[in-house]
Amino acid sequence: MADKVLMKGNEAIAEAAIQAGCRHYFGYPITPQTEIAAYMAKRMPKIGGTFLQAESEIAAINMVYGVSAAGKRVMTSSSSPGISLKSEGLSYLAGADLPALVVNCQRGGPGLGGIQPSQSDYFQATRGGGHGDYHMIVLAPSSVQEMAQLTIKGFELADEYRMTSMILADGTIGQMMEPVSFDFEIKEQIEKPWATTGTKMARKHNIVNSLYLNPEQLEVTNIERYKRYDIIKEKEAIAEEYLVDDADIIVAAFGIAARVSKNAVNQARAEGIKVGLIRPITLWPFPEKAFRKAAEHAKQIICVELSMGQMIEDVRLSTECKVPVSLCYRVGGMIPTPDQVYQAIVEAAKKGEK
Amino acid sequence: MLVFDRPKALCDVPLHYCPGCTHGIVHRLVAETIDELGIEGKTVGIAPVGCSVMAYDYFNCDMIEASHGRAPAVATGVKRSDPDNLIVFTYQGDGDLASIGTAETVHAAARNENITIIFINNAIYGMTGGQMAPTSLPGQVTQTSPYGRDPKLCGYPVKVCEMLSELEGPEYLERVTVNSVKNVRNAKRAIKKAFQNQIDGKGFSLVEVISSCPTNWGMTPQEALKWIDDKMIPYYPLGVYKDRSAGIFAHSQEASK
Amino acid sequence: MTKEYLFAGFGGQGLLFSGKVLAYKGLIEEKNVSWLPSYGPEMRGGTANCSVIVSDDPVGAPIVLTPDVLVAMNLPSLDKYEKAVRKGGYIFVDSSLIERKVQRDDVNVYYVPATRLASENGAPTLANMILMGKLLSVLDSYTEETVDAALKKCISARHADMLELNRKMMEIGKNYNE
């Protein structure tokens, strides 16, 4: 335990960001992610960094745009309604190929919704959120340790691929405390020759821009961007597979839903039901291969979500609907209980016997 | 012997502005300022959405294109990424700065963000073809106020310098125009001061330039310059609205001393 | 082995703090732990609760629905969670704030007038730690060393004077017998 500390998930994100070399944070208060801002407000002034409480989420994401254009690691965080406001900026970041880290500690929606945990921004996150053809790398931590780990990974991927990484967390993971170790190997930051750092009269001026009035040119930039996305899909998809090899039933869940599901899987295994869990850690790129492989032997898939069923569409797409996929869910800030998931597994097992 | 040359900070490309538009003059004044202060290598400019959206192609320094109205927020990010070395300016029109981006403008000013803002007020949306701007005058006919701007229906124009001067934050606010040689020279002085203030670490400096839009005002360039004198300046008086270092404050702040 | 704790009462009674001390104690003893608060506008004055899980195995769902141990510091909390406690589990009741008795006979119940004792001993805001002392002594896990280490983790150096007071309140709880 030597180097482990108890920390809230939100605080772990903030500390990991600092360790990853992020010295600029811009945000606007919103429950349940405000601990990130509070942590940054405390720490940044002591390490020569910038913490700024912006006048709005819109301003915050545009400050992120500015720092990113200037070549520095930068982040913002918010919760669902605030992410909707930031979506304009997310689209511009994508259009200008700028790296950034954005945290969405999700709460129930739509509208003002509630403040309790939710996963109902899955579509918004994995499909881009703002206007235009684009993606973000979407990382879904399910523990405080992963909040830290994926934050660092998020910065690295963002820089490497020049795009936004989003940490798609939820109120539970953000608010809960668990032991976390910061024993990470942090890669050296890569050069950003495209950044607007001042020409120093030594090079042609750099332009950070998302405007292409010439349609042929805009088409080419979109196609080039999607070639990069193809590489990411090939290289960066990750999932945790738990007792999947011999499973007849697969439970698919991410984040807090995966933790609940694991309890249920263990309970069902103890009863002799052959059930396993696939937990996508990257939601975009979606770990299609893990599902495709499991669909070769599994007879049913149960998707457990804190939404009306969003990830279920990706599960169906990646298994090409070869296996029936059912939904086990709670919404509005409610969380499925392990027993609810267990019952769903038992029911599926009964169906399988017929 | 060359007596009139292109400033080095201006790219050698044709500008896309309409004939008689005053954007070209203001671009030149900004570029001359950058040259004279020797700051091109450390300057980052932020272009808006509006007629000057492609200003990133016209200035030789590093340039960023911001989303509509957010230039002061983007500038805040850039400046804070390297406050000791970078000089950051935004170049924004009235729709961008005084309508969709009002919050970003007001709060950058309130924070006394150490940036320079060049604000082009021509009382109309030029790029989209002549719609009513937040600064369109009462009675002004535009595409979206075809019977003249009626304050009862759509409110009164926003007077940016007056509004911001009530804030404690900003360092320097001045309104100028470019409709005569004398006024152009005066505008140059103000723009240079707004950049010098940033170099000296004094903070938020905004120069509002009353400009013309012959195309969308439906006038010849000469008529448009005269319209500035006749209609615009009476509503938007020229002058210094705040200069903290020189001891010039808005009335309320003066009264509180 | 896994033990699930639920601390419930009014916001401001120090329930989240109690949970944190327990979680840190678990961490120091090299267990897997999780701590999950209720959050939102009810944090001050409304109902608040905190789930703590201490386990030899990795912790799954962090929400405690069927606690092995319930600490109830107001009546609505006892009303709400009494039935949820696992058979053979433990309920610790602040009997200076809750007049009624626990209805079940398949759980172990301890009544501690924690709020009164805290006031009498000059620390009216530390009733939570009196209950904590009792809880740890009953569950046979009150080792001075780890309790001390856990307290030190939860009380910042700035409030070092509070350390001794917390320790004292826990002692009072530990030694209290009905």
C-alpha cells in the first residue's frame, strides 16, 4: 500500500493531469465534477500553472482551444449539460486538429436532468457531439485508478493523433474514493511544429483554422482525418474481458455499470452459469473485435447501461446482429443493482436452455 | 526610392474585402504597429467570424481562427500559455464582439486580460449580406430591419466602450474612426498604444474603430465615409473612455474616488 | 472477506469523515476499499449517507445496498435502512437522537448516546467519532496503531489539534457500555 492514497475519482483525474504535464485548466462549476476545478485551483498556482474559472463552459472550451493552438497540454471538465455547451468548441477542436483533454462526469438528462450518475451521453461522446464529421477518443474508466491512468493516456493519445480525448466518467466514479497509485511512466511530450507559438521570424506563419471555403479542399481534409481515425480504430481499441472464453452469455457494460455487472457475473458463475463480461475501456474506438470474437461462441448478450440503451447499438453493430442483444438498464440517476443484473443473467440462462 | 510600401507584418496577397471597405486600412494600421514595435515573431492574432474571418491569411504572424464570438476566450488561452513572451490580439467585428461574443468580451475585460482587441464597428453584418447588427443605429434599414431598426421591437444599439468603461477591470478603451487622413493617424496612435499597453503588462486594451460598409449600407465609399461623420459619430462619440494609467475613468468610477 | 458499511444521518454530522477514516484504516491494513458519498444540495442539513466497502477482493459495485454494518445518526436513516441490514449484521444507533428501538431481533444492536456524550466531553461535533470508537471495538478491529494512522491521513496538518480530540472521542466510544 506504500504509495497508495485514497482519492476521489475527480481528484485523481486532476492529479494525473498535472503529472502528465498539463499546466492549464479552464472550467465552470457544475455538479458532480467540481472537485476537479477545486483541485486545480489549489494546485496550479503552486506549480506555475494556470487555473481559470471561465465565465461559461463555452468560454472555457475556447480557452482550451487557445492553449492547445499554442502547443501546450490543456484540459477542461464538466458534466452533461455543460458538455452540450462545449460541443461547439469540440467541433472546432476537431476541425482544427487540436489535441485536448475533456472530462464529462455524466449526470442524468436530458435538459437540466438531475445530478446523479448516468451514462446517457454515450451517443453524444462517441458520435462527436458537435456538428460535422468527426470523432473524439472516448475513454471510460471504471475505477479511481483508471481515472488517473486514462487521463494520462488521454493526453498522450490526444497529442499523438491531434484530437480531443474525452474521459467519459459518471457521478459515481467521480465522487467515490478508492486507493490510487500514481506510479506512472509518463512519456516525453511530442513536438508540435504546427503550434502558434510565434514565428520568432524563423519560419512561415502557422495558422490554426477549421475554415475551408473550397469544398474540394474541405473534402480532402475530412477524408485525411478519417484515415487517421482508421489507424486509431485498428490500434487503440481496448476492452477488459472477464471470464469470456467459455461464456454462453456475455454481459457488456462500461464504467460504473461494469462494476455492478461484475458482482452479478461472479454470483451467476458461482451458480454454474457460464457468463462473462466485456468491458469496453475505449468507447470510441469501440472494441469491435472483442465482441465479434465473443459472438462466435456466445448465445446471448446483455447490455447493462445507465441509459435507455445507447452502447447497445454498437454492440449490435459489431456483432452484426448475429447474437440477440438485450438491455438491462436504469436511468435518471438510478443505478442497476447487482441483483437486477443477476436476474437478467438467470433469465437469459433459462431462455438458453429452451 | 520607396515612399509607400506594404508593412512586413502583412502578407503579400490580395485582400478579399469589398471596394471602399475600411478593413484594409485597419489591417494596415495593425501591421504597421507590429512592424514598428518589432513584435511579429512573438505575436499571435485571433481572427473572428465575420468579414475579417480570413484575416489569418493576411497577417504574417501566427494566426488562429476562432469560432463566432469566442476570440477573447481563445486569446485568453493563448496569452496564458506563455504570458511573458507572446503578444496576442483579436480582430473582431460588431456581430462577433458585441452580440454573440458579449460574454467573452465583458469577462475578458473584467479580468483585465492582458490582450489587445481591435473592434470593427460598422453597424451591420457584412459577411452574411447586411443584416441588423447589435450596433445598428435606431432607424437604420438593413435586410432584417427593412422598416428601419425600431428600438421598441429590437432594442437599442450596444455601446461597447461606454459599457466596458463601467467595469473596474480594463486598462484602456478608446473609440476612433478611419474616415479621413487625420482620423486614420489618430486610429494608428490608439492601436499602437493598445499593443504597447500589452507589452508593458498593463492589461485589457480595446480600440473600437468606427468603420464603413459601403456595400451593405448601399452607398458609394465617399458617401459611406460621410455617413460615419453624419450618423455614426453622433451616436458613437469618439474619444478615450478609459485609460487607467492616464487617470481617465468612466463617470461612476470617478465619482467613487 | 468483504464487509459493507453504511453511515447515514444528517449532513454535517461527519458521516463522510467517519467513512473516510474507516476506508483509510482498511487501506493501511492492505485491504481493497471504496468510499462513496451521497452528494448534492442535501450535503448540509439534509439526509446524507456514505457507503464504505472493505474487502480482501477487488471491490465491485461501490454502492452498499445490504450493509453488514449500519451507523444510524437520525431517525429517517434508521427507518430507511434498518430492514436492509444483512441478517447477523450490526446496527449502531445514536440513541440521543433516535428514541425508538431497532425492531429486528436477527441483528446486533448497540445504542450509544453519542451526541450527548460528545457534548458532555466538549466536542459536540464529534458524535460520529464516538460511534466509530464503539463500532471498531465491537468489530474487534480497534488497533491503536492503525486507528491513529488512519486519523492522521484524514486530518490535515493544519488541524493537528483536532487529532487528539478525535482520538479522545473514539476512546470514549470504545469504553462506553450501556
